[in-house]
Amino acid sequence: MSDPIPEELSAIYRQRFTGQEAYRGKIWDILTAWFEKNCLNGAKAVLDLGCGYGEFINKVKVPTRYAMDLNPDSAARLQSGVKFLEQDCSAPWQVEPESLDAVFTSNFFEHLPNKDCLRKTLGEALRALRPGGRLIAMGPNIGLLNGVYWDFYDHHVALTEKALGEALQTCGFRVIRENKAFLPYTMSEGFQPPPILMQWYLAMPFAWRFMGKQFLVVAENPATR
């Protein structure tokens, strides 16, 4: 596997998101509250996989928080209570087995260099999750985007909700939720609607099928103690 170069990650992220931090923060206030209510299942220990600038993990209200990324800029963006793991996600994770209640990841799996890296990453997530612990993943659905998916230089692994669900099951997870269409495609460019519209949108799942271009998949560690 050819690991992403941290300096390149830093440059791409700065180019893509500089000047949008305030708007993204407001959107993530709404998204985090939705995930806490609908997906986290009372989690106490959460790891944000591919945390970026920490928009999710800084806001989620849980006692134990981890953030993992290869971008060296991430550390300075995280709150003091978040433990930062600056590492390759396909290498052994620096967390104890069965120590997490949830692994959350947003728009990250498509940036991995290949499917072998994805498989190893899912294996590490399964090892780190307690029995019944959840992996919550959203990302661009190649089945809904066609060529637009490749407009981002650092997209490598093309997935649909079905493909990710199959990968999760192959690695030992039990899939409990598959939404083909969830959020619109991107907040990195184009029109920025008022954040209140996101709150309304999340409350109207029937609208997701028309505007959603990202999947949402939730899976759990089916092991029993």
C-alpha cells in the first residue's frame, strides 16, 4: 500500500476548506446532534476515523473521544479532551481491543488508496469495538454520482452502500442500516444554504431520495461476551 503523504493531505485540505470553517461548524452542530440521537446508541467512547479538522468529534457529547488522521494539521484543531492518533488507519490502532462504543467516519473511505487498505481498516474497527458497538459511515455514493465523483483528486475507492455493506459483512460486522441516499454531495464548493435548511432536511427522510448523493451505513460488532 502507498500511504498518503501527510504534507499533501494538509495542502489539499487547506485548499478545499479554507474560509469555510464557520459555515461547516454550524452544519456539523446540526449533524452531530442528529447522529447522537439516531445512530450513536448511547455511546460513551467514540473514535472519529479520518477526523479532518474535528468538526464531529469536537462537538459530540461523550466522555471518551479519539480522533484518527494522517493530516498533521488535525492536532491543532482538536479540543484538549480529544486523544489524537496520527497514524495509518490500516495499521494496528493505538486503542485497546473492545474499548470503543462507536467508530464514526464521514467522507473518508473514498480517500483510502485501495480496497485492501479498506479491509484492514474495517478489521481494526471491529477489533476496537465492544460487542454491540457500532461503525457509522457516510460517504459519496458512486452509483448516484457517476463522473462527478472523480472531480476530487484524492478520491480512489468508489463505493455504494451495498458495496460497503458487503465489505463490512465480509469483515465480520452485522449491517443494521443502509441508506442509499442521505446527505447532498459536498460542502466544499458551491451554494451554502442556511443551516436551518439542513435541520429541516434531516427531519424529512422522503427528501433524501431526491437530494441525497451520499450513503449512510451503520453496522455493529455482533460478538457476544
